[in-house]
Amino acid sequence: MTNSVTEVTCRKCSHKFTGVLHDLFDVSKEYAATCPSCECETFFNPRAAFIETGIPKNAVKIKYVAKL
């Protein structure tokens, strides 16, 4: 399985954390991750990511955000 790993910065509390998507990022789409510090949802467009086969310790799951 392919995992895309990137650093995410929470828009509410500015906490930086590692996020993982169990797929490849599409830079034209928006994604969301829950901040482990304040538990608020942060929305972002990925700019860069590492492709990994493993999942880093304490990584937060990233979800694709569908626009309706």
C-alpha cells in the first residue's frame, strides 16, 4: 500500500503534526486532518509529501474533502 506523508499545521492552534493519506495526493484537491492537540479539523491543499510504505508513529489520518 502507498502512503503519502506530509507535515500539517493546524489553522486554529498552529500545532505542527504529521499526517498520512493511504493513497497518493492529488494537488488539485483539498484534504482534512484532525489536529491531535486541539482536535479541530484543519483543511489544506498538499504542496509536498513523502511516499512511504510504512506509517510514522503518531501520524494522523488524512481524509479527502469532496466539494459539493
